[in-house]
Amino acid sequence: MTGNSTEAPVKVDEERSEQPEQEAAEPSRRGTRLAWALVLAAAVFLGWSCWTYWDLRQGETQDMARDRDRVVIAAKQQIAALNTMDAKRIDQGLQSWLDASTGPLHDELRRTRDESRRTVQRSGTSATGTVSDAALTALDRRAGTARVIATVRIEITRPGAAATVQRRRYDAALTRTAEGWKLKSLTSLPAGTR
């Protein structure tokens, strides 16, 4: 019996010694779970932050591309308009010049309108401008300004003469207005310049 009595206290001691270990392991498991929950939350936050940043940058890139395209399209149309005149519809041509311009260029075209009408009436010359190529060289979206260079093919028709073709290059400054982008200046570039 002595053998049995010695075993029993050992069993009780083992049971008692396991309880503090389980109680000690319980906070350790809670801490591990909490740590993993924090790691998971940080990973979700990081993923969301990266996605938001990427989406924001994509939006800005798309807006910039859209503005760039709008400027180039407007510049092509307006440069062509300023290189076009139908001798049979002079007032309509002069009005399209004014519609394509703003600022100092607009003021100059309005000031010289009567002189331009007389010149076209005297010569009877018509011209049709077509922009063959254009490129944006500067764009400040905040200031609403842009610069474009363009190559223009101008077909000139004089009464009683065969049509001739001229090619010109221009540097154009544009300004964003309530009606869209308009030419503020148009400068002819000499051949061989950039």
C-alpha cells in the first residue's frame, strides 16, 4: 500500500502543476492571436492605401492625357481656321478667325478686320489650311496655358491661276477659356528651326 500512497500525492501534484501552465499558456495564446490580428489589420490597411494611391495616380494621369488631347485637337482646328479664307465668304472667314482666338491675338484680328476684308476682296484669293501634324510642347493645367507646334499645309487658289501649296510651321500659345482652348498667339517659324 505504501506504493499506492506515494503515487497518489504525485498525481495530485501533477494535476496542480498543469493548471498553472494552462493558465500561463492562455494569456500567451491571447497575445499571439492579438499579434496576428494586428498584423492582418496592418496588411489590409497597407493594401487599401496602395490601391487608393494607385487609383488616385491613374486618375491624374488620365486627366492629364485628356487635357493634352483636348489642347492638341483645339490647336489643330484653330490653326487651320486661321489659315483658311474663302474669298466668297469673307465675313464668315473673319468671324472664324475671331472665334478661334483670345487675348492679344483676338484683339489684333478684331482691330485689323476691315483691312483684312479689303485685302481679300482685292486679291480674290482663297486659302484652305490643314494641320498635317501637331505636338504639345508645354501644358500648365493650373494656369490654363499650353504651347503647341504645328505643321500646316495651305492650298492657295487665285482667280485664273492654278492652285499652289505652301507649307508652314507654327508655334502657338493657347489659353483655356469658358468656351474651351483658344489661340492666344500664333507665330510662324522659319524653315529649319525647332
